[in-house]
Amino acid sequence: MVIIQVKVAVVGDGTVGKTSLMNSFTGKTSFMEQYLMTIGVNILVHKIEKANGTKINFAIWDLGGQPRFNIVRSQFYKGAQLIVYVYDISNKESFDNLTEWLNEVHKSCAPASYTGFLIGNKLDLVEFRAIDYETAKAFAESIGFEYLETSAKEDTGTSELIEMLVNNVIKNSSQKLLQQNQAISKYVFKPSLVL
């Protein structure tokens, strides 16, 4: 049995629905209409077992998006293998601020040290859409991220988000195992010198 521990950081402006989305992801609570601000960080744990016996333990760090928390946020990015950037599809400012979020994260984490995902949340407000799908997807692709639109309220796209994260973890774990095996084989199977 293989157990994989994964740290996920979830970032984005306040009120974009990060907490509701992660609660939907983990099945912890139902959607709440009233907004409750995350103070600093909220840590959720979600365990998934694949049919092949592989267990993935997600430690999800839901970070408060208000500017007053930027001092404490920097320490929470370290060690994150996956970072989920969330914006509200009906709020252009939350999309425009993604560049600031990238800059903030990259002060603590090198871009190559994690896999990023861009999530357009609040798909239930599609009639008020401020950023079209093609623009958001093109932005995600330009920075090497996968893109998905979700609605925490309607629980739309949540299973696709889980699948994206799990597939990425499995793929990266397989690649790392292959690299480790290749590195080991250089030493274990190195031909002896004939004198």
C-alpha cells in the first residue's frame, strides 16, 4: 500500500468562495449563504483511496484572502505541492488580482516547486460573468495551470476538481518514483571496472 501526503494551499481574494469550495471538496459541510471570513488559515484534511490501494491524504490550507493576512500567509505556502488559485467569475477585480497572488506565492515558493490550478468559482452567477471562459483558460495556460470552473453553492465541478488534483498527484508520484529508480540504478547496476 502506498500512502501519499499532499499539502494543498488555496489562495485568492476574500469572498471568492475558497472555504465553501474546499468544504464542498471535502464533504465537510453544506453550502452557507452567509459569508464567514477565514481568519488566517483553516486546515482541512481529506483522504482518498484509489482502487489500486494507493491512499492520498490531502492537507488543505485554506488561506484568508484579505490584505491584512498577507504577513502571516507567506509562511503557509512553504511545502505546498499543489496551489489552487480561486477567483469569482462575476468579479473582475478578483481575476485581475491573480497576478498579485502569483507574486505573493512566488516570494515563498519557486514556480517549479508546485503545480498550480486556476479555478473560476461561482458558476451559479454565470449571468453576471465578468471574465469569459476563453480569457480565463488562456491566462491559466499561459502560466502552465489547468483551468476549471466550479460552483460551491451548486456543488458543480467539485468532483472534477478532486479528479484533477488526484490525477496530478498520481502522475507526479509515478514520475518521482521513476526518477528515484533511475538514480538508484546508476549506482546499483553500475558495471564494475575490469583491470
